[in-house]
Amino acid sequence: MKKITLLSVAFLIVVGLNASSKIENIQSGSTIREYSKPGAPVDMEFNTTHVDINATSDVNLTLITTVRKGNFNVLITLDDNLTTVNELDQNLSFVITPERQKFLINFQVKSEKQGLFYIRLLTQVDQGHGLKLRSFAVPVYIGKKPKTLVRSSPQMKALANGENISISKAIETIRIIKEK
Amino acid sequence: MLKNVFKTLIVLILTLIIIGCSGNKPVKEGEGAKIIGTITYDRVPVYVDAIGTAKLDYDNTYKETGKYLLIKAIDENGQVLAQTTTNNQGEYTLYVPEDIDIKIRVYARMFKEDVWDLSVVDNTNLKSMYVIEGALHDSGDGTSKRDLHAASGWDGQSYSAPRDAAPFAILDSINTIMQKILSVNPNIKFPHLLVNWSINNVPIGGDPDLGQIGTSSYTGDNNLWILGDVNSDTDEYDDHIIIHEWSHFFEDKFSRSDSIGGRHSAGDTLDIRVAFGEGFANAMSAIATDNPIYFDTSGFNQASGWFMNIESSYQENPGWFSEASVQRILYDLYDTNNDGSDQIHLGFKPIFNAMVDKERNTKAFTSIFTFINALKSENNSYNSEIDQVVASEQINTIYDAYGNYRSNSAHGIITSPIYRTLEVGKWISQCNKNNYGVYNKLGNRTFIKVHIDTANIYTFGAKPFGANYGDPDIVIYKAEYPYDVMGMSPLEGESSDALTVNLTPGDYMIEVYDNSYNNSCFVINLEKDTTVYRSKMTKGSTAQKPSLHNYRRPERRPQTK
């Protein structure tokens, strides 16, 4: 009996530890009411699940336009470290009508690496008198959420006078004009 | 503890000794070794095709000069021995001690005392300023020439090296518009501006330290934000976008904009404040560059962007609510190309003068009405030509700042007058419409003029009118520069609301909208020191609700700090 109790406790601890390490936060956002530069009249809402490495993140995108007619194209690209779990047509086309101004795109992604990755959307609205485009990026967090970005270059240097600079090497040409 | 202090002191003393022993002291101008040179960067032009696509044309990249940039001569110990700025040709001259190792550092900072001070920093790297620098070389004893160049980093296929040219391209675009301003007002002083650009800046809002800046924008806090996301959306060479966003900085510092921001597009039927602000900024991009082709490159290899002609684009939805109409009107008033209804060439000065004076101080919300009213009052002899250009956008003659006498009702969305009037002790009804979208579209908000004769506490009430309920919000502005929000009704999710404020004699503007953006109607009343809605009152509150969306240029991004 004692053995069974001990095994059960150990089992529960293992299960509990696993449960506590599993990440299942919903990351959501919307561009509605946000300022935007000139471009296609398109807004985006998104939900992605913040998951662990190799776990499946659900991606739910909603694209909304105020235009009542025209063609609407969406090109979806993923960061190299993200892969789609299910089949995804990355080049989508829709016809906008007064009844159809909202478009839902759902799929799943995963990653073998930890970090912040992006799904990028390039949307295009064509009403027959000039294209308009708008780009979006959808963040997908895998594993521990980064507080800062990892970078290799350029070099950031803090100077004694409190000035922070990012230094790059210039292409330099030197010529002696006049000797003394 | 003492050991650590001792160690620190030793390091400090040694550092001072090294610096002292370097013996490198600055020399006077004309003494020592002379270093001259020119600073350049890679400028990537745009190519626009017949089917409406705009792309960065890397094959035709050319060297452009880096103007008014801060330059420092630095010795091997990191000591600054001389500094200057480049001239309008990108040239500099420095005098340094003879026969010592010196390197030249170029800052992505345009600096001219009491004229301008703007720099480009990496918002994803502790706001560090971008610089390029040469190697340490002997200064010699005569004159030497050191030219420094910032490369684009493009190798013919992709960006395989640091994009060093980008910060200098951004500064050069801003210099273009600042020179335009200086051409009509040589004594102007530009406030400090920080341009946040990074290769990590992506088109989604979130944490700016991670590059989640939402879009290229000006945030009203002396900060400009520029996208840099390769194969998605980079804006460093899109000069019209840089100038567009800088023009919002101009409005903020030298004129006034009551725009509430939000998503907007050329064919939208917009809130008049948004339509004017965005149309003005688009027009400024064409005026500053004398190029009406506004472009925005994006996509793989920055090769699938779009463009529009600021002067002659297709009239999708012309009217006083259209940013495209505003930009076409302003550009036609400015340009030398007279065509059709455009028989006027005012140049930039009258536009500038109207913006910095009457537009800034108008009692109405800033719009095409306030601007044209200001322009006409200062250029009486051109009134018929101005009216003609305005009429070409289906806007009949503008007689005042409030846009009275409209015939274009935006397909029945607006009934004239655009501004209502509310008197003390009376009520009016108003309706909210979402036919063209929500938040910043025409029909979402009602503007109400109020005049107060005697100082007192006043209550504005809003309650349902008819069958369609909503969530009324009332905002009050003092109708004078800077047109700040004085208070806002406090309730969320309620079908009635009220705002109690202490008012002094003068003119005020009230904005009423349905925060649920339904098609709804409200009765709005104004009472002096009344007990109506007492249970829901605030006392002249300037506190803002968490979901407040109606202060100037709101919600464009989370603030960094």
C-alpha cells in the first residue's frame, strides 16, 4: 500500500511538473482603431497560441475591409523557423462583395526552436483603378518569451559620455592631398 | 567592499593616466593636420510600372551625399579631437593633431544649433544611434581626404550585409521637407526629433523594444517610427512615407491637427479631421519632392509595392470627407501644372502660412473647411480659382471653417449642417452611423458647438433616442489652440451617460459618439448646475477612461515608456 502511495505521489509530481511547464497563452491583437500609413483599406485581427517547442500553435486570422467590391489577394509567408502543421494555401484570392468584407484564415504552425517568430501577410485590394497594399506581421511565441532581441551586428557601444551608438564599418577611401 | 572601491579607483586612475599620456589635444582651426572629405550613402530609387506596382530598383542604386551630418575625429583612445557637420554637399573639414592615429565617425544625426537636431536610433537596441566609422590612420602633417560611404548592404540578391545606408536615407528625406519649409521661413527652428528605425521593425503593434511598431508613424512625442522589415515592409527609401509621417510632426509642432488617427485609405469616407490630416501629409510628400508619385515598396525583395498619383489619381469617392480629395486640392493649389479646373499656382508659402496661423487657431476642428477658409482669407484675389479647384472634388464653395452649406451628403450619411449647436437649457437629437466603417469614419461622430456666457458648473447628458440603443460618450474641447480635451463622460457599456464640467465663458466643442459603434441615436442636453443625471456625474473630470479613443492622435502604438 505504501509503495502504491509513493508511486502515485511520484506520478502526480511528474504530471504536475509537465503541466506547469506547458505554455498555452493566447496572443491576440487587432489593427482596428490603430493609426496606419496610407495603403489598402484592410484591418487585421489575430489570435495565436503561445506554445512550447514542437507544440502546435493555432493561428486564427481575420481580415476586414471597408471596400464593398473588388478583388482581395493575400500572400502568407512564414519565418524560416516556423512550419505549417496542416496544409496551407499561402496565396489566397477572394472576391469582395457588400456581403463579404470579412475573411477568416485559420491554420496551425510549430517550431523546433524557441523564440519570437512572425507570420507575414501582404494584402492587396484591387478595385480596378490602382492597386493598394498593406502588410501585417503576426507574432508567434515559441517557448520562453524573449525580453530583448538577439542580434549579431551592428555593434552597440556605450560611450563614457552616456551616448549609445551602433557602429558599422564605413567604406573608406583615403588620399593624401598635400604634404607639409 | 573596500577592495572593490580600491579596484575601481585604480582603474579610473590608470584610465586617466592613459588619456593624459596620449598627449592628443585638440588643435585650433587652421592648425595641425587638415582632414577633408565627403560623406555618401547608397540611395536606392524606386521603379514604378504601368500596372501599378512600385519596387526598389537596386540596379540603379546611386551615391547620394550625407548632408548636415555630425562628424567626429577620434583617436585610438576614443578621445574626440574635433567635430563638425557636413555641408549641403556632404563635405566636411576637420583639423587634428599631426602624426597621430585618427578615425572619422559619422553619426546618423543632423545637427545645426538652434535650427534642427534629429537623429536615427535603433529602438530595438537601447535607442543606440547609428554611426559609421573609418579605420585608424595616421593624420600626417598636411592635408588628407577621407571619404566615407554607407552601403545599402544589398548584394544583388538580398541584404547580406548591414543596411548602413538606411538611417542616412531617412535623414536625407527629412532634410528635403525641412529645406522646403526653410525656403518659405528661413528663421524656423525645428524641435528635436528622434527617428526610430530598425531592421526588426515589423508591421504589428506590441512592444516597440522588440520592433513591434505597428506601422511607420509619428506618435506626437517627438518620435518618428519607421518600418524596416525586409521582404515584408521596409520604408527607409520610401521618401514619400518618411515625409508623410514627418508632416504629422509639423502639424503637431507648428500647426494643429485634431485628427483621431486610425486606419484610413484614399477611397474611405472619413471623419473630416482624419481626412484633412492624412490628405495634407500626402500632399506634403509630393510638394517637398516635387514628385506627385507617392509610393510604398513592400513584399519579397521589396518588389511588390504600390503607388498613387497625388495630382491625378482616379476619383474614387471625392468630397470633403476624402483624404484623396484633400491631397489633390492641396497639390493642385501648389503646383505649376495648370490643367482642367486647376488654373492656379500659389506655391508653398500660402499653404505654409495658412497652416501655421489660422489653421492652428481655428475654433472648428481642423478640416478641409478650416484650411480653405484660412487660405481664402489670406489670398482674396485667388478665391475664384481656389473655389474652382475645390469644386473639382465635389465640394461646393467653402464660406467658413464649419463647412456650412454642403450639398455633397456622402450618400445621405450627413445632413447639413455638419456642426450642430446646443444651447444651455436645451436639447438636440443626434444619430450615429457605421455605414462606412467604425471609429474614424464619417457618421461615427457628431460635432456640437456650445457657447457659454457665464462661469458655472454645467452638465451634458446623453440618453437613448428611439429604439436603437448604444453606449454614448461625450467629449468636450476648449475651442481654441491647443484644443485640448477638457473632459469625457465616465461610463462604459451604459445606454446613458453624462459629463459635468466647470466652464468659463467662451466657446467649446462637443463630440458625441457611440462607443459600441452601432447605428444609434441619442438625445443630448445641456443644463446649468442641474441635478439631472447627478448620480452619474463626474466633476469636471479630465481623467480618461481606459478605452478612450478620442484624444488627439490616439492609440497609434503603445508608448515605449
